[in-house]
Amino acid sequence: MRVIVIALIGSLASLFASAQEYEIRSEFAYCKLNEGKTMADVIAQSEAYGQFSSSVGTQYQQAIMRPMHAGDASGYDYIIWGQWPTGEQMYKEWGSYVNDFPAWRESKGMEAEPAGTCNTFIAMFNTATAHSRIPAAERDEWQPFQFSWCRLREGKALADVIAAQAANEALMVESGFAGWGTHVFTPYLGFDADWGYDFVQMNHWYSFQTRGHMADNWLAFLSAHPEVSQANEANAQCEADRSFYVKSVFSNF
């Protein structure tokens, strides 16, 4: 694993602190459906685990991701995306999962066989940089998400990426874009030494309608505000764009 360490000193440190919205922990497990199981089984088991998490007081939330335009997805059918507000909560939840969940599941008479088999697990730091949220009633059950793998430009730091994205928020809202958010992810656990990237860029939308609006109007926005793309390109080079549709199953934050 290549450890990404960004040293923030002086004014750069205060810039980072004021630009990011929040930072939490994320985990992604890549899974294949077991024979005879369906996505309905996956979601039902996730919901049951949400009940366990709530009963033991762990601060944890879980979503299910499915590939939309993700290239070769033959190695998995879905991704379980778990999140915690802090590292302490991450390991508290993991401890309850390995030590307490089997007995709780048995006491409820629940099936022990998982709906899927997961073979790849990674953990990352998830930093939210900008959002334009819409009311919950206007959000889709399954929402579009897009991820890109990125390398920092020479002389640039993650703080520059975060500050640029935060600076774009007001301009994008003024230009009529609503129902979206941006995040950057940096490696924590489970990455190969030759991964070769510094961070993952995530863009998400709360509905397919807001995604479609941005798709049809983004180039005109960049034409009117070239400084947005110039700043993004000056900070990082991103590639391997992949899109997914995502359903939040439970949240115990």
C-alpha cells in the first residue's frame, strides 16, 4: 500500500480545515451473489444488520452499490459500502460484528448463509468537499454516483483539490445546479503497493433528474466559467471514470 501523507502547515492547514465539510471513514466490499440469492436477499440482510447495529449502539451506515457504467464488472455483482463518523466508531462496529453479531443473529433465528461472497475489501478516508442538497422527498431511492481515479499534479496537495471544489459550490448553485455533492477519498487499508493513484474523486447526485440536468448543461457552464476546469486540471489528472447506482439501506449515525 502506498501511504499518502499530506503535510499541512501554516495557512495551508487552515485552508484545508475551512474548505472540507466533514471527514468520515468508508469501507467497500466487492461481492458476488451466491447461488439462488438475489439483490432482495442482499438488501434484507443489510436491513437486519442495521437492526443489530442499532441495538448495540454502533454508529454505522450501509449502502448497496451496483455497476452502471463501470467497465468490466464480471468480478462482482454489487458493492457493500459501509461508513462510520470516526475511527473509534469504525473499530467499535467491527468489534461488535466479529464478537457479538453471530449470537444476535442466531437469537433472532436468522439465516447464517450470506446472500453473497465478498472477496475484495478496502477502507478509505472520505472527505466531503461541496454539496447542493435537495429535500428527501425529491431524492431517488437508487441514486447515481461516479468515481474517478486521480493523481496529484507536481507541487499540488490534496488541500488544493479540496479548496478548489469547495470554491466552486456557490458558483454551481448560482448556475442552476442542484442535488449534487463532491467528495475525495484517500487510501487507508487494503490497497496494493502498485495502486498508482493519490485519491479517488466521487461525484454524486440525489436523483437521476438532477444528474441529467448537469449532463446537458455542464459544458455550457465550463464555457462560461473556464476557471473551474482550469483549476481542476491544474490540481490533478483523473481517469478511469466509473458510474454506479446506489441505495442507502440504513443509517445509525
